Amino acid sequence: MLNLLFGFLLSFPLIDLGDTVEVKKNAPIYSVLEEEKTVTVLADYTVKEVSEKTITVLSQEGLRHARVVLFYDNLVSIKDFELEMIEPLTGKTIKKARLRDMSDYASNSTSFLLDNRYKFYEPSSPRYPVIIKIRTEILKNNNFYYSDWYPINYLHQKVTKSSLDFVYPTELGLKFKEVNLEAKTKTEVADGITTNTWQVEDLEVLTPSYDQDKLPKLLLAPVKFSIGEFQGEMNDWAGLGMWQSKLNAGRGQLPEDFQQQILQMIQDLDTPYEKIEVLYEYLQRNFRYVSIQLGIGGWQTMTAQEVLENKYGDCKALTNLMKSMLEVAGIPSFYTLVYAGVDEEDIEVDLPSNQFNHVILQVPTDSGPIWLECTSTLNPPGYLGDFTSNRHVLVTTPEGGYLTKTPAYQEDHWNKILTKTNVTIDDQGGARIESTWTTSGDAAMRLREVNSVLDDREKRDYLNRNSAVAGLIVGEYAMEMGREDSLPTATIRYSGLIQRFTQGTSKRLILRPFLTRVSEGQLSGNILSREDSYTISLPENFELEGGDSQEISIEGSGYEGKLSISKSGKDLEIFREISIQLDREISEEQRTSLFKEINGKFDRTLTFLKSSLSSNSYE
């Protein structure tokens, strides 16, 4: 599901995180780059990409900047690779490498229907500096997708000069978007051929603290394109949607006996949602997901008949089957393209092009669209989750297509955690815990995955790490999965023991901070609503230092919460509430700092004074 649907585009990071070392006042330079790249689109829609690099490697750290990774499949072939290593003082060639010297690997995937492979070469050198010249040539048999151009590929690399020539038949057209590029395109047209040229020089050296939003890049897309016999135009989103519909036309036919089975399943149901629910759950029970990336199969769905026979399919095939089943039930639905991934950036809505890697289904109803994630065996019908929520998608129709957005799930109930915990402290300072954990939305989906995937030991480990009281060793537990229409719910009940829950002396009993940490992993779409209530039974009627009723409120950028503590007799009541709604643009460093801040404000050491000397020392 995470593999790119439209052209399997694996690549190493453009900004190599392996270079993320400590930032110094003057950032070290590990290599210097000059590159010329030429992309030539031919009249038959094939695309030739030639790259010529000269890399001056200044240190061992910069040698990784000369790694070469070339991906290929049935649609992409590697035509040439040349590498020459030169001693800079003498100009003498130290080493050469050709295509036959590259290692060859299958692309790592859970799929057994995959034709993607890559060739890899990593140079080595005993001394520095060293000059490495690299030439590569790639041939693609279609122009459905053009690689974007990033002049800067690595941290701590000085780009002295980088250029791109994009050559194409004028009648095919080209769309592009320049982002943070100082040099604008120069265009030449001669004999029906257009050449667009971009060139940048003396770019700033990036360090690990770089702002990704300021990275220079060029986004490219075709107007007229073709894959095999399937031609199309991407002047607008409707053009891409129409092409996708034509590509899948006639691939949803179902055999008569299965159509009758569908009608029997829904014959006693009245509402569209009830019918969608039954058919969606049938799909979840009877078909499994595999990734299929064989040639044009990266774009075109299997037939519904093939999915029925094989009992498996990728996102395209399972979505197509669900669409066909709904059609038999008299319910229209639309094959929808999306760029999936947790916390992924939205697509460039002003550049109609293939920016998608996944397919979901939209079912229009009078009360609004119902969204179906057809690769999931756990989602309730109508629930997408953070994998595809809150982003633009392309709904495809026979007449074309249009952009819309998936649900944002910003209300509290879409990621809510409620815990209720009883703690009984014994005379030795240990405690018995009984807790109920009620969740909804994405928090419930995480528990559904735990319940579905993990074995008994792994579930206990998960509960030990994430229980409402830190340090618990879980004994008995039970999990209940449910839903309220499209809202997933999950409840866990568990009990266990904690040793040395309290510490004490002859005059005091000390309860150190024990609340489970609020963590980044509990967020979904940058939101979280959490409430934790505790009833703690003390072994004696101690006096709470600071008074029997205490309350604090916390507030910061993107969050607010409160902590209340009250004592009556031997019972101590603690209630914690936190609501988080962070800005989408928050950095990872800011996020980490924020959660440290939140947990620090909630941390409280409670001290109890004994009314008289006791034989219990808790030491």
C-alpha cells in the first residue's frame, strides 16, 4: 500500500539523513558538486534521462555523496553507467566502473507481484580529496511521470553549479512549478522542439537544521502523455481523472452467480449505509491485500473477476471490486486517487499531475460522502484514519474528475483516550491496579491493530508500556472492539501489580510521579483528547501535604489541561485532562520539546504526613 501506485518510484532520501551530525557554527563541507542533467522526451513518449556529475569528495563523510542507485522495472531501463575516480593533483585515473560492476537487488517489498529492482554502486577511496565523475543514462518507455529536479541532494554538500535541460516536442506540452529557485527558466523553440533550461550556482550548504520549506526544487509534469496504448492529457485534473477511468473501463464486470450472491446479502436491508456496511465487511473478511507493481499494473487495476478468483488484490483491485459490488446493489461510487501516508504533505493542487500513491473509494450519499479504505481489514465502513485523512484527493468519473478533501477528523472524539483506574496500596508500599481504558477514533484503531496483530505476550508488553499507571506488570486483561457507525471504539480492562508504588519513612509516605506520559505516538492529525481518573486507596488516613484539595491548570502553544487532586478519608482522587491541537507545520524538534514541557507540568510528587508513628517504614 505504501509503494507508489503510479510508477514505482523508490529513491534514497534527497537530503541524506545519514549526514545529520552536530551543527557547527561554520558548517563543514564534505563534498563539492557540479551536475548537468538532460531530460529528452521523444515523439513516441519515451523519455531519456542523462546525468553527468563531478563530485569532489573532501572527506570520508562525503564519500556517500557519490553513491549511485538506479531503479528499473518493465517500464524503466538502465542504458549506461560510467564512473571514474581521479587524483586531483596529478589528474591520474585511480579507478573506473561500468554497469557490469554494479550490484543488483530486488526492491524490498511484501509483494510477490513486483518487477522493481535496483542497481547500486558505492565507491571507496583510501585518501582525500578525490574527484569522482559519474554518468548515468535511463530510458523510460512512457512520460506519465517526470522526476522532479532537486539541485541539492545532500547535507554538507556545496553545489557550485547545477543545470537541467528539458527537451520535448512542443506539441506535447510541459507544466512546471519553480519553488525557491532564484534562476527562472530560459526557453528556446526550434523545429517543433522546445528546450527549457534551468541553472543555479553557488548554493547555500545545508545543515541538519535546514528549513525543508525553503529547499529549491522544480516540479515537472506532462500535458500530453501515454503509457502503452493509453494516451491522455493533463491540462487539468479532469483530464487525469478521465484517463484513469478509461484505463479501468470494462474491468469491473462480475459473474452472474456472484451478482446474485450480492443481491441476497442485501435483500433485507433498507438504507444505503446498511448495504455498504454489509458489502464492505464481506470484502474485509474474504480478500487480502498484496502490492502489485507489474508494468502497467502499477496504474491499471486487475479485473474484478481476477480478484474473485485469487482472493487477493492491491489497493486498485480491491477498490475496483468494492465499486463493482456496490454497482450491483444500485449504489454509485467513485475510484479516488490519494497520496497516502501518516502526516504526509498535501499535493500541489495547482499542478495537475500524477502525485498519488494509493486508491480509496468515495460513495456519495444524501448526507455526504462515505469513504472506504478497501485494503483495511480493521476499519469500520466510512472511516479512513490518519493514513489518508485531511488531504486533497482526485475523484475520478467517466466524465473526468475533480479534487475534494477527505475528512479532517479534528473533533475530540476522533482521537480520544479515557482511563479509569483504581489503585489499592498495601502496607509494604506495593499496589494492585484495576484499570479500564476506553478509546475512540484513531486511538481505538491503534488498539484494534494491537488486538489483531500481537500475540498474548506482545499484548501484555504493550499494556505494560502504555498502561494508565507507569511501571505496571499486567496480569489479567480483556479487549473489546466496537464502533459507533463509522467511529471505531475499543475498550481494554486489565489488572496487575506494582512493587514499591510508594516510598516512606516513619513519618511520611511519598507518592512519586506515576502518571503515564503523554506522548507523540498518541497524536493523530496533531490532535489528542485524553482524560485519566484515579481512585487511590491509602493504607491509612494520611494528611496530604499542601491540603486535601489541589488543582492546577496548564496551558501552552497548542495545548491546555488541568490536574485536580482531592482526598477524603483514605481515598485519594486524581483527575488529569489534556487537549492537544498542534499546528501542522510544527517541527519534530518543537514537538519533542512540547511533550517534555507538558509532562513536566503534570509531574507531581505527593507527600502524606502520618497522623502518628507507625510500625510501617516502607524502606
